[in-house]
Amino acid sequence: MLFDPSWQSSITSTMVQSTMEVPAMSCGNGAKFCGNGAINCAIDIDGLIRFATFHFPVATAANLAAVSGATVSTAEKWLRGETLPSGTFLAAMIAAFGPSFVAACVPGAKAWAEQAARDERIKQLDAEKERLLAAE
């Protein structure tokens, strides 16, 4: 998934939260388990930091805040490892970055997310190839 920054101005975390009709919830600092506990859904904050600094080497917090709808000070706390993003902010980042973000930040989902990221990249390359061939 290629990040499209044009959506930033059209959606806020409040809008996402209100459309889901649930209060904000924190991921907390402990391990979380999805469903019957078979999948560890803990967020790897170090993975999130590596992902964010790789994709945004300059103004990392400001860019991460713009993508997630969080404030810059909140994004700075994530990048210092002081807090974890809430579900609303994680959902915004997953929507923006796709399965490669999930693979980097959720160790329990790494295997399927890495495969999904590879499949997505292949589709992108195939589409680019078709575009280039059509331009000839």
C-alpha cells in the first residue's frame, strides 16, 4: 500500500472514533491476546519506531501525527517508547501503511502480514509494468 497523504486533511481521529461508535481504548503496556488467545496482539513499540523512522527520516513525529490523526506531542511519546498508540490511531496507521506496518508492529501477525505485504507489492509492480507498457 502506498501512503497517500491527501487523505490527511479529510479525516480526523475523532471522525474515525465517532464512526466506530466506541470510546477510545488504549493498547496498554502489557501483552494483549486476540480472540481465544491464540494470537499475541501485543504492539512492538520498537518495531513501530523503526517503521516510522524508516518511512519518515525527517520530522518523524509530525509526519506520524499527520498520518494517525494524533497530536505531535502524542507521536513524540510513541517515538520515545513512553506510550503506545490507541486502537483508533493504530487503525489509521494500518489504513495508511497496510500490512507492512502490521508486520513491523504486531509480532503475532508477522507471518501473514509479511505475505500480504509481498502480495500487495507484487500487485503494485504489475500495475506499474502495465502502465509503462501502455505508455510505449
